[in-house]
Amino acid sequence: MDAVFWSFDTIDWKFPKKEEILARSLKHIDNGAIVLCHDVHTNTIEAIPYLIDALQKDGFKLITVSELLDKMHPYTL
């Protein structure tokens, strides 16, 4: 198994408002980012659909970590 760390922490564990999660995320997410979110926090759950829509409108394609690793190491079995 590969050890994978995130490149951007939404800091949602500090319980910011949905709007704060969105603003911080949109400011710092770039191509190839692995975003850390916690699905146990209500504000995060509320923010994610808006974040996904905004990123897709900006031309981002959302993929899984497995897909990202395959793109980085296409010859790994």
C-alpha cells in the first residue's frame, strides 16, 4: 500500500462555517491537490456540493486518489 498525505487541509475540524470552508478551499486548491475533509462535520457535508460545483466550473476534474496515483505512476502494478 502507498502512504498518501493530503496537500490541502480544509481545517474543517475547527468547525468553520460552510462559507469559510469554501473560500479557503477555492483559494488554495490547485491541480493535483489531495484535499482533506472530514465527513463527520455538518458544515463540511454542507460545503462539499458547492465546492465540487465551483471546482468543476473552474475546469477541474475530480478524481479519486487511486486515479491520481495511476496518473503519476502509470507503470505501477
